[in-house]
Amino acid sequence: MKLGSQTHPGRREFILASVAAALASRATAQLATDSHTTLRAGDLTVVVGNNTAHEQHRAGYNGLWSLQHAKGTRSLFAPPIAGLNLEHIVTGERLEDSKTFFEPRQAPMTLTRISDSEAELHQPPTPTFHTESWTRFKLSAPHYLDMDFRCRAHRDVFPRGYLSLFWASYMNAPADKSMYFLGGLDAQKEMWTQFCTQWHNDQSTVRHRDDSFEMTLPEGGRDTLFKSLSRFRYDLPFFYGHFDDLVWIVMFDRSEGIRFTHSPSGGGANAELKTTNPAWDFQFLIQKPEVMKDYGFKVRTVLRPKCSREEILAEFARWKDAK
């Protein structure tokens, strides 16, 4: 069709708009086939990616390849790896085989770019644990990143009666390696608690005050972060940590099934800064999972300039009231 001088102006504008929409749709579809995509909103820029290697990014690390604030000078996460990385599917079995231990890292994922501020990772049923999952990331101004996770078991491969999924966030050498939350020991409630383990796999996992579920595991075998329990308990489902002049707050829509996990060196070392990259991790535990039933939870993370604990609590309260 020619857009000559005989074309009515309104018709011409309609055709041009249609062509532009088609090109935009085609560009989005092309982006959806890539291993990663860049999203922006407010003060945040994030790269969402699957398990594919790209330039300095290593294969096997999905989720947020980077997350940076406009007032920051570097990514929150260690550059070769990732944050909010789906790392383990845990049933209590097949822990010694590294390929199955890190199955979510090994199994293929597809990436769909939904908009300039939203993308989704999809992992078809995995080879060993037959668990399918969808992870949607969405940015919103001024400094919010939401993660909506959903999973579905396609076969009953849970002889110990539970399914646990584990996310690792490999932090980019912060000076303070601690996670902070409201909780404490048995006699302490809603006390600000600083949690920084001294060694990897040692007293690593913090459960909610009411979490009494015991994950049965084979005797002996490899040490893991999720095996080693801390005496600390958390009371409200959020934690935060300091990064340069910023604070990163990680908030959950529930306490049930959510466990916090820390490692002082899970992300290796930063040679330039002569320090380690800690891991600020979490788990989602499902008791008695049913085949072909969907399970999920939501996370809101906040990356903003440092603020008072009162303002951190206000961020959590605003999100909780809005849900």
C-alpha cells in the first residue's frame, strides 16, 4: 500500500501507527528469544537473564544478572554471577550429585520480555525433580523490584514429604556482610538482629518463630546451607542489608515456608577489594506437595539510599497494606 499524496491524513496516520506497532511487537518478540534483557523504571536498571553465559556472565546463574541504582556506582550483585538466582530444588534426595544438587542452574530456561519494565523466566519440568516454574520480575518507580514466583510438580518424587526451593543472591563485596531482621533468640521477640555467619554452611538458616518443620535428610553427606540451622528466629518476613550508600530490603508476602539463609563467602571473593562476596539467600518450603498443583509466593525488593529502620518498617507496612 502506498502512502502517497492521495491518502487521507487520518488514514495515513492510522497506517503509520499500525506499522510502528508491528515493528515494536516484532522487536519485543526478538528480545524474548535472547538470553537476557535490560529493564528500567525509576532509579533502577536491571538485567534479567537465564542460565546462558554471555561475555563475563557465567553459565548457570539465572535471575538478576545485575541490579543498579541511579545513585550507585556498581551492581548490587557480583558481576560474573547473579542475584535472586534459583539455585536448588530440595527433596532430601540426590544431594551428592552436583548436577542434580544445582538442577535449576543446569536445566534450560526461556526468557520473555513483557515490557520495558517486566520480564519472565520459565523453566519447563526439570529432568530429576520434574518441577516447572515461572518467575516474573517487574520494576516500578522509584526503587522497587517485585518477584512473583509460581511452581508446579509434574511427578510425585517427594519421598520425604516436602519440596524446598532455594534462591541465592551473590552480593558484590559489601563492606558490611550482615543481614538484619526483626527477631532474636527464644526469649527475644521483634529485636533488631544482626545475622552474619562466620563460615559457609555453619548455622546458616533462620526460620520463622512458628516454623517447626524438620526437613529429614540422609545421615552424613555433603554440608549445605539449608541443613545448618541458626538459633535465631525471625518474626516479620523481611530482611535488609547495607551496600555502599544504599540499603537493599527484601520483603515476603508470607512467613509460612519462608526461611532466610546467609553465607559470608558464597559468592567467592573480590580480588580488587580484598574481601568476600557474601550470599543473602532465602528458601520456600512446601509441605506435602501435590502433583500438578500450583504453589507460589511474592517478594518485593527495595534498593534505595540508606534510611532509618523506621522507614524500612514503613516500606514493609506500605507494601503489606497494598496487597
